[in-house]
Amino acid sequence: CNNNVAFEGNETALEQIKADFIKMINRENEENCGQFPDYISETRGYFFDIVWVEGDCIFNYQTKWSPNTDILIQIAERHNVDFIHDYEKMGNLIYGRNIYENGNLTEIGLDNDDFEQYHYDEETETYHFQGKIFDNDCEILEILLEEKINHMQPQI
């Protein structure tokens, strides 16, 4: 599962999180296996292929089979921060965003009905969605997710 997480909070907490992730990156390079921060004692949801987006508290990484949101919540609670977590594993039709803010988790994920809104034309090797043609499904998935997010927000 491809993951991208952006932590938000006070600078001291974000620096601690960066240090935790840099430790995990270094250990992964040495041990060649998935990692957790030292204070996590789980048996699944390991971080693999971690990449720090320099300058921010944003990390890209891999997990096996599904997102590791529970682990991210433990990190956020320990450091009293929020996060936005985007994830996707298209082989399992998993695509979504988790928003953790003030101790509350909002999960927004695409479901089968969403995936059925577009189709792939093998003959032209293009995707068709809302009367438009796309070379790949990335933009379509972003549109579908944004539509879901917008429907969840209260209308003013």
C-alpha cells in the first residue's frame, strides 16, 4: 500500500517525529526490514521504503496490504499532533484519505460504487469518466475523492 502522511502541530513535536522517522529510515537501511518508532509495540503495519520530504514533516512509505492508520494515530497521540494520510493500493481497490484532527479521525475512502463510475477502454487504452477521456485513472481517483470530501463538509 502506498502511503503519504503529513503531520501538523507545534515545531518541537514535528522535529521529534522527524527524528523518529529518520531513525526508522536508518534502521531500515541497516536491517533491510520494516520499521516502527521505538515506542510502538505492534506486530503489523510496518513502515517500508520510507522517504522524508525534506523541509516538512511529510513522509512517503509503503505498508503491506493496507494503510497503517492505527500506528499513525499512536504517533499523533504521543506527540499531540494532527495528520493527513493519503493511501492507495489499487490491486485491492483501496484509495482514500484519513484526517486526524484534535483527537478525531475522519476516514474518507472510495468504495465499489465509486470505482464503477469510470471504465477502461482496452481498445484505446484510455479511461472514460463523466464524458471525458483520461490516459490513466490517477486524476479520476483524485476527482472522486475530492467529491466525497466536499460532500462531507457542511454547506454554508
